[in-house]
Amino acid sequence: MATMTHNTVAGSAATGTGTQNAATLVGRALLAWLFIPAGFGKIAGFAGVVGYIASKGVPLPELCAAVAIAAELGLGLLLLVGWQARWAALGLAVFTAVITPIFHNFWAVPEAQKMMQMQAFWKNFAVVGGLLFVWAFGPGAISIDGRNARR
């Protein structure tokens, strides 16, 4: 997809059967559900999150924690309601792809943690795949983007 015009967004957001649009809504909600509670949790446990980020050797852990909150909560909510959903999904895909090797580095953990971290690593990349589907095909008609496209 070289360019994304308004017509492309409008066309994919507003078309599809009722079943496809309902499935798209449920899919978006399930993807968003992964991020929104995580963002709220990071707000509630900010100091602990900063400490965990610092323990992974990431510079500027306070700033990184704030970026994580903005990405998970902000982009997650946009994805949920389907407003600028393609860009929200792309942002979450990039965010997830960047943080996954840092926080689920299964190749560098003790043997007892390897399987759990490997599962989390590949689950996150499967989520990236789902987010890329939203980016590529749009949020469906049951979304703010879909409603705007019908106008």
C-alpha cells in the first residue's frame, strides 16, 4: 500500500456485510482490550513501571513510561472507537514491534523463564499482525471512521 487516500479509507471503512463489520468491531475491541487496561495499569503503578523499564537498560525510563501510557491508552482508545483507527493500529503495531524484543527477550533469560517469554514474544508479534490488518483494511462500518465515510 504505497499511499492511503481518503477514498481508500472511506471505501474500506464503510463496506462489508453485517457479519464482517460485526467481526471487525469485535476484533478491534479485543485488540484494544490488550492495550487500554495496560495503559491504565501503568498510570496506577507508574513508579514500578519506571523501575522495570530502567531494569531493562532502557534510557529515560520516565519518558518511556509516559510514551507507553500514551500509546497504550491513547491509541488503544482510538482503535476501540474506530477514529483514525488505521493510524492508531499502525502506531500500536510499531510500538509493540519495538518493545517486544526488549521486554520479552527469551534468548537471554534463565531456562525456567524461556518458554513463558517466548510465548509472550510470539503472541505480541501475532498482535502486530492483527493491527496491520486494521491498518490495511480499515476499522469497518461500525466505527467513527466508518460513520464519517458514509456521510
